[in-house]
Amino acid sequence: MKKRKKKFKYVIGIDEAGRGPLAGPVVAVAIIIKNSKSQVLNSKQIPNPKFKIQNLEIKDSKKLSLKRREEIFEALKNHPKILWGRGMVSARVIDRINIWEATKLAAKRAIFNLEKKIGKKLPKKKTLLIIDGNLKIESGFCEEPIIKADQKIPECILASIFAKVIRDRLMEKYDKIYPEYNFKKHKGYPTKEHKRLITKYGACKIHRRSFRGVGREVIKLSSD
């Protein structure tokens, strides 16, 4: 992969959070780690010595504590060598186009917002897009889906952390609007508690009504 990355001027890592929950959006983040000469840092470097890839102080977001993810996000979200964009697709759109298409759309929106931050369109032939998993998003860039990229590709590792933190914070905001569902705890995932609360209160506006366990028969109309 290191040799392949050297062939490109730009390398974007992309990952998402929120494909499996019963409520809330799916969030994708696209990240470039840059330097002034090649636009891409060495794959073993992160521009803050406190967060080094090689000693696993930064790793897949699912293997980090909430506190650790927050620390990394706050340390790197405004770092000049970290360029990133967020893409989000709501539960309503997920219901309309399905979760796989929504994931692709969130990824495309993340790339669009990344390009807005950079201030220009990235060249299609000189940009490598590394995607965690086996899903291609038809971006027009050279795409490289890699299983467990969020554990071994620096750009994807950071994208997974950023996406998780951003989505968790959104769900905490929704918790204040719909406190009866306790979104701040389970973040919309299909826990026993969440399923019990859906049965008790019905589905609210941010529930994915096309998902099993949230069907139209339990819609809470007063929330719409």
C-alpha cells in the first residue's frame, strides 16, 4: 500500500459511523494528512507526537474509549496538517434510498466538504480514495476499498475516530429533544433498552422506520 500511495499526489481516507443503528444519521468523514511538499505524510506519522500510530496510541475507533476518542478528536480537528470533511445523511433519507446508498451519499458529501475546505476540486487521476470495508462509492477517484482499513491506514483510522465522535455528539443532542429514548447512552444502536423504549413509546422522528424493529406500526405520530 505504501508504494501505491506514492503514485498519487493526494490520498483520502474515508470511514463512516452509524450504519447499524435504529435511529439517527449515518456520518462519513474524509481525511487527508498533508505536508507542504508531497501533500501526504509518511504513513507512519501523525503530526502530533502524543498520538503515534506505531505504538497504537491511535487505533480503530471501536477499540478506543469514549474519552480517548474525544481527546484525539479535540487534539487533531484543527491541526493544519489534517484536512477533513464531514458528510451526513438523515434517517428519513436512509428510509428512502436504503442504508447502503445512504452510506455512499454520506461519503460523497464528506469528500465535497473536504474539497470546500481545500478550496479546489481534487484531480481525479492523482487522488487515491481509500475506503474502509468493501464498498465502492463511485466517486470518480481511484478507489481502494480495504477490509479493516480503520485499523491500519492512518487516514482511515482518523476518519473512523472523527466520524464516531461527530455522530455520538449528534445523538447526545437528539437525547435532549427525545429524552425518553436515552439516546445519549446507546446512540441509537439496537440495544435491549432501546428496543424496549421503542415498544413503549413508538418511533420518533429520527428513527429509521424501514429497519426491523422500528416498523411503521410503532410510529409515534406526535413526534412528527
